[in-house]
Amino acid sequence: MAVELPWALVPERWNEGLGTEAAVAAVETARRLGLSEVVALTLRTNTASRRVMDKAGLRLMDEIEHAGLPHLLYRLKLDAPEAP
Ligand SMILES: CC(C)(COP(=O)(O)OP(=O)(O)OC[C@H]1O[C@@H](n2cnc3c(N)ncnc32)[C@H](O)[C@@H]1OP(=O)(O)O)[C@@H](O)C(=O)NCCC(=O)NCCS
């Protein structure tokens, strides 16, 4: 099962690492729950969100339409063995 990870913080707390901390914790929870993959969607222009995805280990897979807009689809497969 794939689960979508969303994230949003109040602007006064941006760029403190909290988004990444939350994303990494969500990935770890998904792994513990035995989910096979997590996905995340963002606009191409959302550099901060794309950076959070990168830092949480998700990788760009595709460009898809979502809510009537082109979005980037990132994915992390969890059923593969973890890198050492
Ligand atoms: C996306 C969001 C959750 C990120 O949270 P955050 O706590 O600011 O993220 P972090 O501090 O962990 O990391 C942000 C990274 O993006 C980078 N970044 C932020 N704004 C940037 C910009 N305009 N251009 C380039 N890089 C940018 C930061 O430098 C940091 O990368 P680094 O660690 O390599 O320096 C936050 O910006 C937010 O709530 N945005 C509004 C809601 C939203 O867009 N949610 C995502 C919907 S898909």
C-alpha cells in the first residue's frame, strides 16, 4: 500500500529543519507499519517541498496532473532493503 505524505508549517517556522524532521519521522512510521511505499506531490516551483522530499529519501518519479495542475510525483519504496 502507498500512502501520500503531506506537510505544511506556519511561515514563521520555515527553514528550521522542521519539515524535514517531520517527513523523516513519517517515513520511519510508514516503514514500521509495513507499508510498501510512500509518495508525495508538489508543484515544480515549490523548491522547499522538493528539498524536503529529497532529504527524506523520496525520489522524483513522474509528472502528473493533480487538482487540475501539473505536479511532480516523488516516491520512496520501503520494501527494498535499507542502504547500509
Ligand atoms: C514545504 C515546507 C513544509 C518545508 O518545511 P521547512 O521546515 O521549511 O523545511 P526544511 O527547513 O526542513 O528544509 C527546507 C529546505 O528547502 C530549502 N529552501 C527553502 N526555500 C527555498 C527556496 N525558495 N529556494 C531554494 N531552496 C529553498 C532550504 O534551504 C532547505 O534546504 P537545505 O536544508 O538544503 O538548506 C514549508 O516550506 C511549508 O510549510 N510550505 C507551505 C506549505 C507547502 O508548500 N507544503 C507542501 C505542499 S506540496
